[in-house]
Amino acid sequence: MSRIAYVNGRYQPHRRAQIHIEDRGYQFADGVYEVVLVHRGQPIDEGPHLDRLDRSLRELRIAQPMARAALSQILREVVRRNDIDTGLVYMQVTRGVSRRDHPFPTKPIKPAVVVTAKRVVVPDDEKVEQGARVITIPDIRWERCDIKTIGLLPNVLGKQQAREAGAFEAWQVDRTGMVTEGTSTNAWIVTSKGELVTRQANHAILNGVTRLSLIKLARQEGLRFVERPFSVEEAKGAREAFISSATAFVTPVTQIDDRVIGNGRAGSLSLRLRQAYFDYMAGA
Ligand code: PDD
């Protein structure tokens, strides 16, 4: 079955879908995006993703492209037309098309909207138990990482560095030695005292929708949880570590740089939260 993309009002064959060469997203990364997990054909946490999209648009003063219900309908239609059971929907909104000039166009332009979807395969239990390796790298991003912009060059370079080091993810580290987040995931540890820790959401990180769901689940499970920064050293000495995102769910981390975490297998609390998240998805 051929893939279908939504582009500015039309559903088109994915391979023929095109945007304008003077789209400000293409020229200035002047746009925002969301990635929504689809499970059994249903978008997971659609509301919080659309809320975050609204917020990103507002922060960059990009006009809302359409009513929320219309966007939701397109999201579902793209899932349906691509026959996605387990997968991801990508939504991108840019400021629109205008002759290249840095300031916003003086005349109002229509934001450009692209929605695509793809299938994903959930890794098997053995792979999850083995856990992922992460490396640590300096965080060289700007000071508004809370906005989900399509300007992702530092993230791309960081992820590539991870891949070349044989790792799954790179944890970015601020100037004070504290971990901010992964290049496309939030970072978590379980301390030697059994406390679940992730950095508080401010301008230094993207407030992950998966992160927010996990915080709720951790509270429901009665886990001891605290939002605070943690250092690379603390992470290396942690009992457990994991990452979260719409694409990684909860993925246990078993090595940070050259240091093995715990006994080198996925931690029990990480696996418990992964399961709680799958249960939550199944009930959605
Ligand atoms: N990335 N931090 C960063 C920098 C991210 O890019 C993402 C998501 C997250 C996790 O957010 P969420 O739980 O809402 O997926 C944290 C998406 C998946 C991506 O860029 O593909």
C-alpha cells in the first residue's frame, strides 16, 4: 500500500508530496512539529500533543493553521489512509511561504501544514532487557528548548555522534555538568535510594508528553518521585536509568559513556514503568 501525506489541504501520495522552495520552514526552520504515537490505530495523548503544538505556535507567533478539531480529524485520517496499527504521526506547521527575508512577512500568510505517518515495530523483550547505551555530550542548543521547533541541528549532530559511538542516544549536558535531556528523548534516573528523578520542565528541556504521562503513572504507582537536575556523575552511579519519548516509550539505559548502570540489565523500576505505560496505552 502506498503512503499518503496531508499537505496544505490535500491528501497526496507520499512520494509526490511537495512543499514550496520558499517555505520558511525550509529556509529558516521557522516552524514547529509534533510526533504522536499511534497504538491500535488510536493516537495516544492526542490532547496534550495538540496543546503543546498550540503553545509552540504561540511562542513563535505563528498563526493557528486551523481549528483544533480539524487538525485532529486530519491526524486520524492520515492514520486511517496509511492503515497504521502501531506507528507514529508527524505533524509540522511552518509560518508559511514568503520571499526570503528574516523578519515575519508584513502581510499575513497561511501557515503550511504537513501530516505524515509511518509504522513502527516495538522492540522485543530481550532487546529491552539489554537496554540502551547513551553517551554524554555538551548541550549546544539555544535557550528555548521548551519550544518544539523543527530547528534540530544540534539534536541531529548529537544523535549522529551517538550512532557513530555505537550508542542509541546522547544525553546533553549543560555548562554546570547537569544532564538536560536526550537529543529526542527525556532523561530519567533511579537513585541508589530508589528515588525516581527527572529534570523539571523549564526552558532547558522539552516537556515530553510521555514524560508527563509517566509522572502521573509514577504517582499512581506510589513511587518516590522528584523533579530536579542530576549530574552526569550522579547518573553514572544511579541504580537505574531510562529515556522516554513517543518513539522510545520507556527504554531502559544500561550504559552511560563507559560506565555500566546497575547490573547491566534493564532496571526493575524502569520495566515496571514501561509496563504501566503499555497498560495506559492499551486503555487509551
Ligand atoms: N522527540 N526531548 C526532545 C528534545 C524531543 O525531541 C522529544 C521528542 C522528547 C520527548 O517528548 P515526547 O515524550 O513528547 O515524545 C524530549 C520526538 C519523538 C522526535 O523528535 O522525533
